[in-house]
Amino acid sequence: MSVSIFLNISADNLRAQDNKNNIVKFSLTNLIWATPTLFYERTVGSKTSLQIGGYYSMTTYDGTHRRGIGVMPEFRFYPGKKGASRGFYLAPFLKYQNYDLYKDQIESGIPVRYEANSTGMGGGLLLGGQFLIGNLVVLDLYLGPSVVSWNTDYKDDASADIYTWADCDTGTSLLVRTGISIGVAF
């Protein structure tokens, strides 16, 4: 009798774990860049899920201040036996970013503020692994290339050579998207 109770409890735990189709995650990596990022992933098939990520960036580098948002929708394919939202995955993604930039300088003894708005649109492909720890905690590790096309609108006398960010100029950037996220499955 105790063996059958144990087997029933184990089977119930596995079913409960399999029914967790939602995951909310927070990027640990993006905290380095003062860019809090939140992700929501939803299982949509036996080996597929959709994820949406969003962030607010508030970084400063070498006197250039960057404030803005980013949105990253992605489709995830989990080829392994564990199915959607667990194990290794491939994830094509899109990315939209919009930043306000400013830099304060003193020129001829007069304080001057240079301002610009930079918008980026692009995408890429991630290779990652997502692991369920226990029955609740999720660890997500990912890495992959991305391409972003930038368009920057300079206000007044501002120009690209004033700022210290790569995305301050109009053009295309080849970047690497990488990260570690932790979250909960429910």
C-alpha cells in the first residue's frame, strides 16, 4: 500500500510539473547594464513556446546618458524529449529598441546639452538551455547573434561623434545577445 501511495504521489508531481505552461523570468545579466528585463513565456505546442521580453534601459557611459525601452518577441523550439519550455532550444527573435540620448558638456564656459533619439529594429537566433529546478524555479541560459538597423535623429547641433554608444549612429550593427535569466514556472 505504501508503494502505491508513493507511486501515485510521484505521478501526480510529474503531471503537475508537465502542466506548467507559463514562466515569468528576470534577466540577471541585464542588471550589469542597468537594464531591468522581464520575460513571459507561454507553451503553445508540445515542443514550442512563445516568449515576450521587455526592458527599460537607464545606462550612462562616458557622460552619455541613454534612457529607453526594448521589446523582444521570440518563438522557441525545443527539439528534446522533455518538450516545450525544458531543455535545449533554438529561438528566432525580433527586437525593437527606442532610446533618448543626452550628454552635457561645457563649451567655451557655457553648459550645453546635446540630445538625440535612436531607434533600432532587428532580430537574430538564440541557442539556449532552459532548466526546471525542483518544481518551481527556472534557469534560462542563452547566446546568439543579432543584427540591428539603427536610425538616429539628432537635435540641434548634436552629431554621432559627441556620443559614446555604438547605437548612436544610423546604420547596421552586428551584435551578440547573451544572458542568464531566473524565474518561476506556473
